[in-house]
Amino acid sequence: MAKQAPTADIDESKVHVTGRKKVAVGVPAVLHALQISYDQMGVKRSVETLLRVNQKDGFDCPGCAWPEEDKRHIAEFCENGAKAVAEEATLRRIGPEFFVEHSLAELAEHDDWWLGQQGRLTHPMILDEGATHYRPISWDDALREIADALRGLDDPDQAIFYTSGRTSNEAAFMYQLLVRGLGTNNLPDCSNMCHESSGSALTETLGIGKGTVTIEDIHEADLLIIAGQNPGTNHPRMLSALEKAKKRGATIIAVNPLPEAGLVRFENPQTVKGVILGGTKIADQFVQIRLGGDQALFQAIGKHLLEMEDAVGGVLDHDFIRDHTSGFEEYKQAMAGASWRDLVAATGVPEKTLRRVAETVRTSPSTIVCWAMGLTQHKHSVPTLRDIVNVLLLQGNIGRPGAGVCPVRGHSNVQGDRTMGIYEKPSEAFLSALDAEFGFRAPREHGYDTVEAIRAMRDGKARVFMAMGGNFVSATPDTAVTEAALRNLDLTVQVSTKLNRSHVVTGKRAIILPTLGRTDRDLRGGREQKVTVEDSMGAVHASRGRLVPPSEDLLSEVAIVARLCALLFGDGTAPADGVPQADWAALENDYSLIRTHIANVVPGFADYEAKIDKGRTLMLPNGPRDARKFATADGKAHFTDNALEYPFIPHGRLILQTLRSHDQYNTTIYGKDDRYRGIHGGRRVVMVNPKDIRKLGFEENEIVDLVSEWTGPDGRVEERRAEEFRIVAYSTPRGNAAAYYPETNVLVPLDSVAEVSGTPTSKSVVIRLEHRG
């Protein structure tokens, strides 16, 4: 029997700290995952559901986007994947009676953990202007309210349409078609806040905004550099791939400000060695780098490689550089002028260590660099990633086995959503194909990304906000500004499976549309439907839920969008000028028809239906990986000359990175602990080097306020405050600190973004600690 939802928020006074772990997963992870599963689903449902996760005839995990191998284990899920499934497949329910009992004001007082633990939403709900409670509304009336609001806008650009990374390919394709049919490209998504820097840098240098490796390349690599990433918590199944690489002789270098258990040792619970023989050591070298110092590290590697080429030769792949790249001489000259003193200052790592890392790269026949948010959420993130590409190009580590770039995506279909056209800056080729397929002309003017969308709402330029999944309020920076911006709107719409912060921070009116999840059976048109997703390495496969939905009249995301399209554009039986033409009812009831449209619009999806049938995988084309073809202006990969940048730490201040706890995935909080880091019972903690605690005049376990300081374009220093955080002594580089989001999102200035990509700088926030009076 599943446990009832909690009735109280996290009691932060009960936080306690133990020693941090030096091993990830193992039997404790299995037991913890099973406990949460049983609490949410009960025993029978847990067994039935978990055995279908990531199976060829099952459903894709709603957690991370790490790929599966063709041969699947019977338990093809990790601890946090099991938690994600349990949260969605929970037996807890939120019906209309819940909203009678709880006013909006009361719900807003609860923390993110409590809100998420209440269960699955079952009925459409509406909050009328001036009302204190949500009330139930029929599907027809709810969708009509939304369509009327959209039709009533003075300009289509007054509407903003957000997408989370959980949305399927079919729903995402339909969603972007709806938005462009209205006449706007306002399609911000979660990519804007995570890997937008990766896409910007890789498109510029390699001609594709995705990674260039497969899961087999990870297994075959001689050297893997894992930078700014914590796979033990954020992508636990990656540890199995790293273990396989280690068995084949790979060297692994971990680069991170914090020592993370998953990069120390991995106890694979699916093997005897993992359970009783101590597991596998993962990182051969750990480089504890200062926040924002990664660009300097890769410049140091590049500089050393070039110096060794001059000294002994045989380091560079001259044929590759000559035939497939441009800009080498400019890059070489820039590295010759780089100062080792500056590189040491930026990284906080001695020159001897930097050269040792670079020597490992020099002697590696094939190298992959993997990264995540630790590299993408700084002001200079795009130059940092360009310098990673520079290092790989020097030795021809693009387009051959066991080598390449590997941005490790977070949410399970965030990459697929972008492939489907969820992007505020679509290419002309995509729009032209869309026009031809649906008989209209899509808008060409670029739309708002996430930060620009918040500014537009803040400044009164937007009136309607619709989110297809996700938790916009808790995922975005500058919480107070974002919440005020949303409250400016006439209408906010959330398509959701569960309650979250975005349901209690609303426009003047608000609508909740409950939807099917990955685990739910999707019965449309008299038969079970399947959807597809794209993993972090460009592999597309089917996903089909099997559970009875929480409510009989729940609609899928596809059905919701199709019905809105019918209301806005007509039923497709008569031509209508200027809007997409399609039989929306047919698309709602047969998702294979949507996949036919996708195949006609998006390159690489020919024979889509056949290639995903019976558990098969469709590998999307990748020019750099498949044939060393680069879709750049000159058809070559680009070396770039990037000025060295790194955060400056003012006197008496710290640089803060926001991060997840282990009992968390993105903004979803599964529990109160971060057991790998030894923090239990709460979340409002700030991890600080013990020497910094003493130097700044504080004590371990003291409760303090965190105050961020940011100098705006006008030269004024802006301050933001997060109250009542407990100081925890932790192994961080001097001058660096760490704390969990979304609690610390309030400290991240809206206008502090990465150059080029516009990603919020959540990994380099200048803060001071303040005693509480």
C-alpha cells in the first residue's frame, strides 16, 4: 500500500551532516529507490512499472536523456530514474476536492517538495480573476477559454509558449505548429537555461548543435574527460558506460569544483563486483578546479599540446587540420601568447597538474570530452566550449571511433524537442519545409528565449503564457522578478501531470490542464498510441505507457494541442487563409500521421514508422560524426581564438554555484537528503570551504543570509537575498560555494547571462554571507 502524501513541509531545523560518500550507487541506492517506489506506488505496481522502464516494448524513463544500449538489462533504470517513475506513477491523486480544501494563498506557502508530493492531477481546473480557489472546468470549456484568449490578443507575440524536456516528439512538433500557426516564434524552452551554450558553441565550430558521439564511442574511448558534471546524481546510468570503458582500459579525468561520489567509485548493483567486491574506481585523476576556470584548463591543454608538437613532434593530426579545419594558425598564435601564470590563477590548479592532464591528452589515441551545467552556465560558457573543440581538433578527435564532444543533456527529450522545432530562432530550411507541408507561411522573425520571455512579461509586452510541462517558476532565474512577471499576465496555462510552484504563481486567470505521463496507457482512436523521444546522442525510439491513467478523461499532450489547433484553425475540412491546414482530429487519434508529417519536414526521419517499429532505434544523421562533414559556411570545423575569462572574486565574497541534491531531478524534489554529500533532513544549506568560513568570520552550522551582488549595465550594484541558510563545511575550492536550487534561484540576476547563448549564469553568482540579527 502506498503511503499518504505528507502534510507538512521540510523542517529545516532538522538538518544534520555526516561524512560525504566516496562511492556511488551500490545496495543503498537500490534500497532507497525501492523505498520511494513503494511509498508512491505500492509493491505490486512498483514491480510491474519498473520492469518496463527503458525496455524496447516499454516506456522511456521520464528522467535523464542518457541512451540505452541495444541489449537491455531486465532492470534498465537507475536510482533517480526509479524516483522519477515513482513520482509519475504514484497512486496519490489531486482531484477537485483538493482545491476546495486548499486556497491558492495556502498552496503558495508550501515548499516545492510538499507541492510535488501531493500526487497526480486528475481534472482540468480554472482560477477565475479575483478568486481564492481553483474550480473544476470541462475540457471543452477550458480549451475554449484558451483559444478565446489567444484570438483576443492584439499581436501573436503577446503570447509565450514554454516547453519542458519531457514533451514527446509528436507533441512538440504539434505544439510548435500551433505556435507558428498563430504567427509567433515565442517558443522558449528549458534548453535556454541548460545546454543553449553547448548548441551555440558547437553550431559555430562544428556546424551541428549536438554531440558527435554514440554510446559505443563512450565504451571505446581511450580517454574520457568529465567536466562540470555529476553523473552519480544527474545521469547515474552513465556510470555503467564509464565502467565498461574502464574495463576496456580507458583513463578518466574528472574536472569539478566538488569531489562527487559518482566519479570516485561506482558499485554497479547489477554485478557481483558491484555488490560485494568493492565496485570500480572511476576517475584516475581528479582536478578540483575553481568555478569558471574550465576555459583556462582547456587552453592549458591546448598550449601544452602545441608546445610538445614543437619540441618532439607527432602530437597533432596535421592531415585532419589541413583537410577539415580552418583558423588553426590564429589559434596557435593565441596559445603561444597565453600566460601559464594566468592559466594557473584562473583554474586554481598548479602548472604541474595542468601539464599532467595535458600529457594524458597528448598520449591518448582517442579522447571524448563530456560536460553538463558546470560549463554551460557562466558568462564565458560559449568561449569555454569553443576551447574544448579546439583541443579535440588538434588531434583529429572528431569523426572517428571513441572520440568527440559529448554534451550530456538533462531531461529525457530536451534534444528531441529542439529537433522538432521547439526553438525561438528556427532555420529558414525548417520553416520552408513546414510551410510546404501545411500550406501556410510561418513567421520568420525570431521569438523570445526564456530570459527574454520573462523580460517581456515583466514589461507588459506579453498577456498569455502557456507551458507544456515543466515548472517555469522554479526553473528560471531571479525568482522575485519572474513571479511578478507572471502575475502581470491575463492568463497562465499549465499542461502538467503534478502540482508545482508554477500552479500557485499565476496570471489574473489560470488554467491547469492535467495530462498523461510516460507511464500511462494512451488510448486514442480505439487503439494504444506510442510516442517517440530522442536521447542525448541522437537516437530516436518509441515509448509506450501501460498503466491505467489516473482519470478516465485525461488527455495526452498531443490531444490537447490537436484540439486547440482545431479551435484556432478550423477542423481541416475547409481551406482557411494563413493558418496550417490539417485534419486535427485524425492527428489526435493516430500519432503515426504526425510522424508522417515529421518525416516530410525534418531531415533524417525518412521511413520513420518502420525504423522505430518493434523496439528499433532510428539514428539521426550527424555530419561531423558520420563523415567529418561540417555544416559551416566554409564546410570546415573551426578553430577559434578566445580571450581568457574567469570570474573575479571580490574581497570578502564568494562565487556561488547552484546545483541539485541527490534526492532531486531538475526542479522535482524527491526527498530531504543529499546522502552522497552527507547532508540530511533539509535543503537550505550553503557549502563553503572551512578556511573561508573562518576567514570571513563565521562558524560552521551558523544560520546566515546569502546576498548576491551584481553590477548592472548602468554600473549600479544590485542585491538579492536568500534567507536562513545553514553553513556546511565542505571540500570546495577557496572562494567558491555551493547551494541547492530552486531555493537559490532568487540570487541569480535575470540580466546576468552567458554571452551569445543567453543562458543564466547560475554557476557564477557573487555572494556575501550575512549574520542574522
